[in-house]
Amino acid sequence: MKRFLFFSVAVSILIFLSPDAISQVNDPVDATRDEGENRVNRGIDRTIDKGFDKLEEGIGGLFKKKKKDKPDEEAEEPAQAKQAESAAATVKKETGPSLNWARYDFVPGDKVIFEDNLADEENGEFPSRWDLQDGNVEVAVLDGENVIMFRDYGATIVPYIKNPESDYLPDIFTVEFDAFIPHDAITVYFHDRKNQESLRGPAYLDVWGNRMNLNPAESRLPDGENFENKWAHVSIAYTDGKMKAYLNETRLINIPHLGFNPTGISIRALHSSEKSHYYIKNIRIAEGGVKYYDRFLQDGKIIANGIRFDVNKATLKPESMGIINEIATLMKDHPEIKFSVEGHTDSDGDDAFNQTLSEQRAAAVVSTLTKMGIDTGRLTSKGWGENKPVDTNATSEGKANNRRVEFVKI
């Protein structure tokens, strides 16, 4: 009789269990395949145990089963947690290799050959440092900042520089800008569409909010990330035939042999209209240089004007991490190296403010490197303000070269 009653009550418990628990019990074979599903089964066991505990409370010791006291129940949970952690470690070890992938290794060129931060531009006018190839383009103010606004479908601009019909891109160069893309793409052509048709090459880079395309490569951002209708930083690096391109901190294009020689830059917006303008700002073209370690051996210092900060602040921008990663790797590979990290500004603004700002920015770089594992005894910081220019402060390019961080051998 007791056996019959026990069986009946047990069936009743299973009937009244949650649908999730029932569905989980129906699949015990599949649940053993990986550690995640093993956790589900352990959850089922606990659910069933709790059901029997409830049963015992309801029928009051009918089966003469001794109930566990509360301290024993609490002691059981840490043991289960340790078993789960052990199982997770075992599964992780057995399921595959550990991935180490540097998806952001962009380092800007060290000599600026074209720079436009749109300072002193007049709202509604054509941007003075550019030439128009097609469509309608104007300066606008967006959220308090000057931007270049593409007003028509296919509107295209080219840098306004000396001798634009010649090949003005060096063998090693980088291109950067911030882009606001409402839909479709902004296209970067690697020739001047107005002045270099005779030098026209076959390649151009399309930049969407979630992917890039440069024939034959096309790649999307991981995990469904999308910067459509948001500001995103576009970075392009060319080194003797090899081209890489990045959207924010992710490298999406990596072509070992581009197949033609880039000679200039054109930027074109697709499907821009009164309801969905495209915008760009902070455009820079820079010439690359030798590797950091070679530069350190040759000059006793490394000059990095690609370390960027928020305007009038010591807050590092994400695109600075390519350079900082390189410096950290250099110091880890060569533990004998010690650096004085020194900040410099251009001549805009108050002298005293620039001095303080340069000190704060140098200290911010040191702080970031120490967080990456570099011993504090190998780093010092100082600021020089605007007192040590390396270029003229009369041009945008000169000011960009003066705004820099130097890593000087100690």
C-alpha cells in the first residue's frame, strides 16, 4: 500500500512540475553534450528534490524519511558550485583552442600631410580645405560641432591641396575621419576623382554602419554591432601594397596585395537627402614611418601624434589604443627600456592652460600603460605645453604635428 501511495504521489509531483522542468527531463541525452546543458540537468535534479521535500512537508513524515536540516542544505550549495566550476573548466579545455586575436592594430602615420578639423569654418559655406567633384556639400553645425554635410546623392569632395593631379600619397600612409552614416554607405576612392582620372585605380572602400567592403574583401562587425545613425571612427592604413581598414576598434579589411597604387583620396556619400544627411569630421591623411623600435634605436625617442584626446581634456579617445598597444608590446619585449612620456600642444589657447593640459595628457598615457602591466618604475611623465613645436602653427597640418606625445628614452 505504501509503495502504491509513494508512486502515486511521485507521479503527481511530476504532473505539477513547471513546463520548463518537464521539457528539460524529456531531453537527458542531449543535455549531456556540453557543460551548459549539464547545468540544466543539475537544475532539474534540484527541482525534483525540492518537490519531494514539499511532499514530505505536506504528508508529514509518512515515509519516515529524515529531513535535512537547513545548515546541511546550505553546505551542499558550495559543493555543487565547485563541481559546476570544475566541469566548466574541463569542458572549456576540451572544446577547442583559446583564441588570441588582435582586431585593432591601427597606428596612424607620424607626419600629417592633410588635416581638417573644420576650425573657423562658416556655417552654410563650402568647406574651405576641400574641392567639389559632384553634388552639393556644405559646412553645418551638428550638436555644437562643425561638420561636413553631404546634401545630395553621390556628392563627392576631394582634398584641396597643391598639385592635386600628381600622386600625393606616399608608399606608407593612413587616412582617418569620423563618419555619421544614416543608411547605405560612404565611399572612399583611392584617387582624386576630379583631378586624377588618368591615374584612376580599380579599388574603393564602402563603409556602412555595420560593415566594410573593399574588393575582394567584405566583413561585418561582430555580434551584430551597428553604428548606423551614430558617429563612428574610420581608419585606413596602406603599407607598400597592403591595406587594412577599421571601423571604430575593429579591423574589418585586411588585404595583403591591393593590386594598384593609391594616388589620392575622394569621399562620396550615397543616398543623402534632406531627411538623411551624411556627415564627416576630423579628417586626417598622414605619412607613415619606420617601426617604433627602429625609431627608438635611431632617435632615442618615439613621436606619436596619433594619440588623441577629447577637446581641451586629458581623456583618451579609443583610436589612440593602437599606438598605446604598440608601445606596451615594445616595452614588454624589451624590459630594459624606460620612457619619459611627454605631452605637447599647439599654440592655440592660453599658455598656462596648454601647459597644464600637456601634463595631464602625458599622465593619462602613463596611467593607461601601467594598467596594461608596465611597471611604474619604467615610466615618468611631463608636459611642455606649446614650448617645443616641431612644425609651424600657421597651418592645420603644422598644428596637428605639434599636438603630440613623445616617448623619450630615459
